[in-house]
Amino acid sequence: MIDPHKFLLFFAAAFVLRLRRGGDFLCVGADACGWPARGVESSLGTFVGGLFHVMAAALGISAILAASAVAFHTVKYAGAAYLVFLGIRMIRARNEAMPEKTEAPRGGAFRQGIFTEALNPKTALFFLSFIHNLLLRSVGTCSGSS
């Protein structure tokens, strides 16, 4: 069982670190500015992308990412390339004529949120450092002592 005091400390640290702004925050904010429903879709996508990191930490994949500079940089550059791709797509669309009646674009916000969060190596390192340590200290060693 996880110690309630340690859990509250973990929650407080996670909350403070979540206040920092990153690529996921910018994507959700950009989607929500024009169409709030699209912002909700994007936000749910980042949530699912975060679940990807929870599973990666639980399976030990995040440890491989932290230990291997090549793996870390591969994910880092893939995330950067995806954000550049989104930026170029927005720049190309800036000169398109706006229709008289604007509607929220169909689809894509949820998927975009997943990719934005899943390709963020800082999130993987966050889950590796906080969740992994929290679980190890609460479970103890194989002999049962903690």
C-alpha cells in the first residue's frame, strides 16, 4: 500500500510540474481558442498520451529511454519534428480564404493530442523518476522489507 504522506508529496510535485507550459499545453490552447470542443478533444488526447507514458514506466521502457542517449534523442527529435510539421501545416493554411460560416474542423485533435504527449521525452523522464521511485519505495524488496 502506498503511504498517504508520500502520495500527497508526489501529487503536489506532479501538480507543480504540470503547471509548466510545454508543447502539449500550446496545442491544447491553440485548439481551444477557436473551438472549445476541439480543445476538449485535444486535452483528452494528451491524457491518453500520458497513459502511454504510465504504461511505458510500468513496463520499464522509460528506463531504457533514460539510459540510452540514442533512444532519448530519437524520441526527442521525433517529437520536435512532429511539432515542426504542425507549425508548417498551420503556416501553409494561413492564406486560405476563410468560409463565411466557420465550423470546427472535423477530427484530428484527439490524435494530435496523443502524438504531442506521447512523443514528449520530458514526460517519460517525469514518470520514470517520480512513479518508479514511488512504487519501489512503497512495495519494498523481494524479501518483504522496505
